[in-house]
Amino acid sequence: MSEQNIKDLLIELQAELEKAERVDQETLDLVRELDEDIHRLVDPDSDLNDYDSVIDRANAIETRFAVEHPRAEQFLREIINALSRVGI
């Protein structure tokens, strides 16, 4: 999976959250920050290289979505798997 696919999944995740009935501001902020970090990870000109920290946060958010936002959880799981395959 390419870096563009990861960015597309991030867009789908954001869209899914926008459709959700109940998403608290803290969750939206966490996803926004994660989105920014992932974009920096896949940017070859960026100096962000804390891959493990980003993956750990993504896993924590995925766990948070498990019950209330299963569709968003699926997108996040795909993003985590894609990051692993790209080898960032």
C-alpha cells in the first residue's frame, strides 16, 4: 500500500467521524493530531521519525473506537496495517 493510500484512508476516517452521531471533541482532536503526525511520517522532507509513538497512539485510538465507532475503527486498523507495510 502506498503513502497515497494511507492519506486516502485518513480522509475516509475523517469522513466517517463526521457522519457519526456522537463523537466527543477530545476524540476529534486525537484523530486530527494523529492525522497530522501520519502526514509528517510519510513526508520525505519531514524530520518526524517517531514511528512507534505514532503507531502506539493509533492503537490507543483504535481501542477507543471499538465499541462506539466500529467503522472508524476499521479505517484506523487499515491505516496501522498500511503504515507497517510501507515500512515507514
